[in-house]
Amino acid sequence: MAGRWRARWRAGSWVALAVALGIELLDELVDGTKSAALPLIRAGLHLSYTEIGLLVAVPLLAGSLIELPLGLVAGYGRRRNLLVLAGGLVLAGSLVVVALSGVFGVLLVGLVAFFPASGAFVSLTQAALMDDAGDGPGQQQRMASWNLAGAVGAVAGPLLLVLVLTAGGTWRWAYLLLAGLAVVATVAAAAGGPAKRTLSSSGGQDSAVGGGADAGAGEAADRATGAREALAAIRQGDLARWLILLEVTDLLLDVLTGYVAIYLVDVGHVSPARAAIAVAVRLGAMLAGDVAFVPIARRVSAGTALRASAVAAALLYPAFLLLPWFGAKLAVLAALSIATACWYPVAQAGLYGSVPGRSGVAVFWSSAAGFVGAIGPLAVGLLAQRLGLTWALAALAVAPLAVLALLPGRAGRRSHKVIR
């Protein structure tokens, strides 16, 4: 009997992992599609660089603000599971709004709704997956798998758009297709996602057990305890360092990806279809970097990996901006994407590792840092409107230098591996 129970538990773990990876793949599929479709969206709605910057920054700001309390109020049982499912449904609805938008304001509303929905659906799924893995190497290995699934989705996004355009559709049809996939992912999460699995393991209970006034008092106490834990955790130098590194590295990850297609169309004078292919090449190179980094991470410390990649990025990124030929830009962009592929998994694993067993605290501070980090894409849009897109993107060259400056000293660095 015990053997059958253990086998069933292990099978449930694999199902939960598959559902979680599918949710992350979908989230990055949407992001990759948006990056490739942005020139078409801009042309169809006649958007300025400032409006593009607002489309990138305002959803991040609003989403981070709404998402901020999720890690503290979501709990570890029924509340978290319900928030995950609600997030999936709102995410699907937001994609429909984007697909049907005809003016800047409606498009902005759809994107603003998408980000907190993604926070509930994706971030809380990630937190449940980390809780289910336990501390130590299990978390790090699952984080690597999570990052790899996201990279596959990001590569598939531009390819999805190209297929829809080739079939005679528009970017709107691509978003409607993504909305349908979001509904499927929500159903899968309801059936056997990690939040449902951790709910089952806790007997369906939230952190506050009981009913009526006792349950309400317990939930209030939980929130107060969570707030105290969050404030205590941020005083640790490691947590603050990883939060800053997450936002700094994002400048040459998501922020750059968001502007690559428009940069190649406006500055490189290529067609939107070729720009979409270039985005696919960038994301494909990041996927190759993710795959290559998994065995490397077993032997190399986090600090060493970040240091080597930052030096490479400091050389490659200016070359990408300065080279005049499309083919050369594409080759350097691919090399840059491979070099920086380790940034997110290293920083995210470091964030969770700095607060072991307290994934809610990590989600809370990650959302808070994202609120500040949203200034980056907005600044790029404002600078592009005023100085031109080339000069605006040149400002991102500060990212690898900042990574080098933020890295800890040699002491203790050998003991921290991304995957053991």
C-alpha cells in the first residue's frame, strides 16, 4: 500500500512539473510573439516611440504594484490555488482584449491586465513548484528546467507569428490563438498543477486553519508575519544584491528583446518579417545558451558565470549597435544572446536561495523590484523619442558594467552553484 502511494505521489510530481513548465512556456510564447509583432502593432495603431515605451513600462509598473502583495496573501493552500486559476482566466481575457484593440488606450488596458494575471498564474505556479521541490539541488534543477521551457516558448513566439502571417492572418489572430492556449493551460492547472498538488499535500488547508472569525484572525496574523519576514529578509545583503542583479540583467534580456524588432525595422531598414525572424534567432540563441549552461553550471560558480558573461556582453553589445550590416548584426546578436543566457537562472536561483523555504517573500520582493525596474523600458522609449532609438539603446551598455560592479567578492563564491 505504501509503495503504491509513493508511486502515485511521484507520478503527481511529474504531472505538476509538466503543467508548470507548460504554463511558463505559454507565458514566454506570449512575450516572444509580442516582441516580434510590435512593429506591426505600431504600424496598425500609429504609435510613437513614447507610446511604445508606455506600452512596455506601464503594464510592468501597474502589474508589479498589483502583484506586490501576492507573495504575502496567497498563502500555501486553497488561496494560492484559487489565485493561480483566476490569474489564468484573466490572462486569457487580456489576450482577447489585445487582439480586439483598435486604439492605444484599449491596447494598454489589455497589457496592463496581462501582467498581474501573469504574476498570479505564472509566478505563484513557480513558487508552488519550488515549495514542492524542497530546499537545495531540487530547486536549482527545477529552476533550470523552468528557464529552458521559457526559452522554448520565447523562440516559438516569433515563429508562431510568422506562421500566422504566412497563412494569411494578422497579429490579432496570433493573440486569439494564444488566448485559447491560455484557457487550456488553466484547465491543466486546475487538474494537476503544482498549486493543486501542494494544496493536496496540505490537506486543502490554508496557513490559517479554522473558520469564521478565527480563520480571519489567522489570515491577518499570517499577513503580518509575512510582512515582518519580508522586512527582515531585505536587510540581508544577499537578497538585495540578487534583486538588483535581476533588474540590471533584464536590461539586456527582456528590455532589449522588446526593442530589437523595432530597431531593425527603423534603423536597420529591414522588413517586419525579417525583423521577426531576427527576434526568433535571438531567442533561439538564448535557448542554445540555456542548454549549454546546464552542464557548465555543475562545475562553475554563479559569480564566475556572471563575471565571464558580463565581460563578453560588454564587448558584444556595442558591436551589435555599431556594425552596419544586417547579417553581421544578426551574428553578434546571437553571440550576445548565448553569452547572457545564464543571467536569469543564476539571479533567480540566487534570489530563492537567499530566502530558503520562504518563496512568498521572494515573490513579494521580486514584484517590488519589478516596479522599480519598469523605469528602464520607459526611459528607453522617452530617450528614443528625443534622441533616436540608436542612442536610447546605447544606454543599455551600462548593464554588463553594473553586473561586474554588483558581484560579491571571492569569499563564498565557490560554494554557490546553479545546479549541483
